[in-house]
Amino acid sequence: MGVVPYSALRDAMRQCGLATRRYRKLPLELMAYYVICMTLYSKVSLQEVLLCILEWSKWLKINLPCQPVEGRGGISRARKRLGSEVMRVLFETVCVSIGTRKTKGAFYKKMATGGNRRQYA
């Protein structure tokens, strides 16, 4: 939510035709952050990760209308609705090289990844 701005997520969702028409218990925007966070916090239970995201969204004043979910079935269905394409688009948009020629280990055989990607502030 800080490194992956909400505006970048919304743009990626629009690009993939996933604009939220109606908010369910687990909105697609929430699920995108959930997918990111479940990899960052792999030692924490999946339900605990979801609870943390809900708390963070309130703290960051991101209005994600969601309701408590019982069991993992709802989480799995919401992740399936999200799909993988939006995560690919989001990654390609947000993940850019921050290394410079002086950054040790940032280049391999004078090559670096990156490109002309939109920068989000």
C-alpha cells in the first residue's frame, strides 16, 4: 500500500478489465494486496495476513468496504476472481530498477532490467 500505490493497483485492474462493479465481502483491490502480503509474510497464517491488511487499509484511509469472512473458502474464491493477469500488470508497472551504475551488484554483464514504465509517487 506504500510501495504498491493504490492508484497503480486501480490502473492495473482497469487495464485488465477488472474494475469493481459491486463490492463483495472481499473486494478485488483487497485481494491484490493480500496476494502481495501473503508472500511477504509467509510465516504468518493467511487469515492473520488478511486481518492485518484490513487494519492497514483503515490506517491508510483506503476505503475498502469488506466484511468478516469465515473460513478459507471465501478467500480462495476471491483470489480466483482476481486472477493472475492483474498481478503481472501491476508487477510490470511498479517494479522498476532502482540501481545505478554505481550500485554494486545491480547489473550483470553491463545489463540491468527496467524500462519505460510509469512511475507512481
